[in-house]
Amino acid sequence: MNWIKKLFGIHKAGAPAQGKTPAENTDPSTKEELAARYGHLYRPALQWVPGSSGGFSRLGGLPQMPDDLAWPVWKDKPLSFLAQLSLAEIHASLPSFLPASGFLFFFYDQDQGVWGFDPSDLAGWRVLYAAEDCRGLAERSAPDGLDANCIYHPSPVTPRRIELLPDSQGLPKPEFDWRRDGEAYSELRLAALGDAHHHQTLGFPTPVQNDDMEEECQLASNGIYVGNPEGYKDPRVPALKPGAKDWKLLLQLDTDDEIGWMWGDVGTLYFWVREQDASAADFSKVWMVFQCC
């Protein structure tokens, strides 16, 4: 929040002027006024907050993964293990297009050299699915080649249902004006997340940079390099763009010092899945986006 204030020179918000439309009003907005204006945009999500050690879902540590699932490798090095999640726990808190049972295991390039804009980077992250009950399995030993600094501190988590507004980048302009509405809207939106880290499944992401990750996933996963503006001029883009709506947030992982995660410069990892793939329990096509300051 502080870096946003410094960047835009925002000061404490006050009451809005009376009798003016949002586009005309130049006085700082209040959270109450913005809640009335944008309250219809709230969407349910699950925030992963500290849980009991007896549960399955966990960030960091080592995976309780079946023997028939091979530890994924990228450029001759094992990927770092990030998280294991129980789909039954997710379903109990927020039923959705995700399977009601099974277990997910998330991995990422231990060198953090994969950002998601290059189609050739697909194997730089992996999400593995297990249908069998993994709760009683022993932790898998770390494979040779996994740097000790990439074996993160285990943090048991549990899903907490929240109602979350979209990032301000997705709000209509000129109705939304950052200089007038920005501080109050950010406070209103972030109130749902509280003081916990922004680890999340479903709902709207909390972007560090641009809020167009669904389109980035759609284009990159279909073979278009989007690491520069030229990619968006590819003649295939118009036909592909409508499919961006199919991509949903599977897991957002915030920088978290307690676990040992520092994604670039206080960045975030975003794992996205197409709704139709997840409904079929197919997590082989998950796309990841890495953003940092």
C-alpha cells in the first residue's frame, strides 16, 4: 500500500462532493461510497490462512505425493515444491468447477527464470493431480539437484472464504479515477484479505503489474510469445482472445518471508487453469504468470 501512495502521491481520502456524478467529482472518495458503487462486483474466493498441522493442505515443505507421480524436472534440474492442496477442502469451503476430491501439487523453477510470457517455458512449472487419498503418505524425499534454499519452510494452511472486489485496473473508466478513488478503493478491496498473506484460490487476483493475465495465459499457451508488444499483433490474436474468459485463478502465491518465498522483488506467482480442463481433472495445461515490482 505504501509504494502505491508514494508512486501516485495519494493523500488521506475525505468525503465526496454532493450532487456530482463519479466522473465529475474530484473530491477524494470514501470506502462507503465506493462499496455502494462497486458492491455488485464482489466475487467469492478462498484465502489460504494458517491452519492446523493435522490437515493436508500446506505451503512449502516436501510433498506427500504418490510414488507414481514423478518429481518434475526443468532443464535437468528438479523443480522446487511450493504447495499441496486438498480439493475436498476447497470444495467444502467454496464449491466450483474444480473437482470435489483429489489432491494438487504445485512446482516451480528453482532459479525463478520462468515468467509465463514464453510458450516454450511450459515445463518450468507443473501442477500434478492425484485422485487417490494422499493424506497418509510419507513426505517425498528431496531429489538430488534441489538446492537446499528451495526446500521451503512448511506452513499448514486452511481455506477461508472471502468476498473480493476486482483490482482497480479492471474498473470502468472514466467512472473510476485513481487520483480520486484509488486509496479508498485499495483499502476497501484489501480489507477482505486482512493482515494475512495474499495466498488465494479462485476469485480475482491481486496483480503486482498488469491485470491482463487471463489474456496472457490464453495467448502464450497457444504458442504466441507475449514478452513484448509485437506478440499482441500476431494475426492469430483476434480469434484467440475470446478464450481468455475460460482462464480461472487456481492458486496465487504471495511473497512470504516465513515460508522463505521471495519471488523476484516482492512478487507473486499466479497459476491459472481453464475451467473446462479443471472440470475434467486435467491440470497438465495449467499456465503460470510471474509478476514482481
